[in-house]
Amino acid sequence: MISSIGLLPKVRQEQVDRNSIQKIYYGAPGTGKSHAINTLTSTKSVIRTTFHPDSDYSTFVGAYKPTTEEQTRYNDSGVPVTYHDGDHKGEPIKDKVIVYDFVEQAFLKAYEEAWKKFFANPEAPEDEYLVIEEINRGNCAQIFGDLFQLLDRNQYGYSEYPITADNDISKHLKYVFAKAQLHLDDHDFINRMYNRGDGDVAQKVLNGDILLLPKNLYIWATMNTSDQSLFPIDSAFKRRWDWKYQPITKGMDAAGHDLNWRLEIDADHQYDWWSVISNINSKIIGKLTKSEDKKLGYFFCKASNEGVIDKDIFVEKVLFYLWNEILKDFEPSQDFLKDETLKGENDGYLSYDLFYDTTKGKTKIIGDRVNHLLANLKVMPWEDKAEKNDHTEQTVEETDSSQENISE
């Protein structure tokens, strides 16, 4: 096995921030994990993929797959068959046939792009990002396979332990790198990091003989802590990543200003969205589950361009989540679900189906029952927040005025 032994003093390498090269952003749903990555990589080259229960090595790395291509038809004598008449008279006839080609997937695409950028400027290559969404929804051991070994990086950002590429990948990489005419004037730029007995490591990369992550290939991922993963991530895999917690916070724009989203049930009933999220988290999810994982982030729902979340989205996304993921495990007679207007129906407690009116052959959401639930949770009405903001601004103005008087 090739192994890294550290660099000799003459090598023109700089240490990289190992806390950023492989990172998993984790937290409750709606905390802005993907948004955080998008913001940080907005000017970078990014290849993105999403893990799911059916993901495997071939869908992450690549494999031979049937594809179609046009091939010229030949007669028994080996002469191309041509059209005898029509607009294409004299032109060779082409048939669509099924062939098997190696089809690269997200990992190899990012790997190839990273090395191309590296060989273009070894000392300061452009960064390449592989972003994996929902990394804990797939079987990471099955998906990464022997690539797991590459995740150990040395202090300069390269794989500590390169691995031998299988025949299919090796043949594909050799073709791709040769076509791109990649070369490195000073192979010792890479070779000095590895044992002398390993030979010309840089050339082995170019030949596709080994796989080795370059210093400019960043692998970032997201993980919802609320997801009950079918395939738990083992500790050996976890320790090869740095972890960035995304807390539940009030939504802010790029300038750091409050987004001021609001939930609108009807024209007379609007609520501060942060108050909605905070009260649901503290008075329902936190109280019942004692867990942070199941709580909701500010961006659990997406507001309109005007910053409004309507009652349909709220009921069909937030309340559905509450009943499907939280309340199903608890007694229905919770204080926050009491509704005296039900008049004995369902013992006077709200259930998910009771938010819908199905009379007259149509289904619509009963806004009054949503308002009743929000009142039970003591969610701040939008007008109260507006008054609070006005009072705060007035207090600031009065403070500024008094300070000016003192200075005079």
C-alpha cells in the first residue's frame, strides 16, 4: 500500500485547513444547511449528488452502462449502405445501436475536474467541490466502498493512503487524463509525500493506476438529524469528517437583517413566523420528545417573495409533520390540542383530519381551527410584533435624542 510520509523541506506545498476539506453540515430540518453550503461555494465549481436508500458504488462513482449511439450500416462486403433517393440520397445510413460505455458519476466527475485544475496550476489550483445532500439516507459503507480509505488526508490535503483503481476506472481515467493532455513538470511535487518504494506516484495518478484525492477536492455534505437513517453511519466513517452544527435560529438575509416572514391564515389572522416555529419547538416537540433532532428550523417552509407562508403550506407541511412524526407516539389529549368548538367531536381535541372541511365534494382547510391551535400555543400575532417593533424604534429614537441633549 502506498502511504504518505510527510514532505521534504524543498517541496512547494502549503498546509491546508483540514477542518474545511471534508465537512458535514448537520442539524434539524429547515436550519439552512444546503443554503450555507450554497453561499460558501457560490463562486466555486460544484458537483452535487443526493444519497438515498438505493444509492450504491456504481451510482456514486461510475460503471459500464448501456447507451445508444449512431453507427454506419455496412453491407456484407464492408461497404457503407447509402440512401438511394430522397433528401439524403448518397448519404450513409446510420442505425442507433446499444453499446456499453463507462458512465462516470458524481465522485469521478469531481475527481477528474479537481485533478485537471491541479495540473493546470499545482501550487495554487482552483477548488473543486463535491456536495452530497442527505448523506445519512444512504448506506455510506456500500456507497463509498474502498474510497473510504481516501478520506484520510495528510496535512497538505492529499489522501494519506491512495488505493489501487479497478480495471474499469483505471482505463477510464487514463483515457480522460490523456485526452486532457495533463502533465506535471516536477513529479516530485507529489512524490515527496510518499515512500520512495512506491515509485512515481504522480505518474500512477495520470495513468489511472491509483486513486488519490488532491488537495483542492473538497467534499461537503448535509445531514438531517431528524431522519431515521436506514443505514447508521459508523464511528470510523464519522471521524474522517469535520462536523458543522447548524442551530435553529431566526432567519436572516445576506445583510444580517430579520427576514420577517409571517404565517397568513386569512386577512385578519397573521402570525410572526419565528414565533410559530419557536412555540411549536418548545411547547410541542421539545416538551413531548425532549429532543433537539425533531425540532423545526426557520426554513422548514419556504415563504413567497413577499415573505408570506399561507395556511395550506402550514397545514400540509408543518402540521402533517407534527402528526406524522411526533404526535403519533403520544396521547391525543394534549392541552394545546383542546378546542371547545368541536362540541364533543374527537373528545374535544384536534386531530389532523379535523383541519379539513370535506363538505360539498371539495376539500378546504378550516382556518379557524388553525387559529385556535396557534392561540393555544400563544403564538405572537403579526400586529403585536409590528407594535413591538414600533415601540423599539421609538425607544431607540428617544435614547438617541436624550444623548444629543446631554452632549449639548
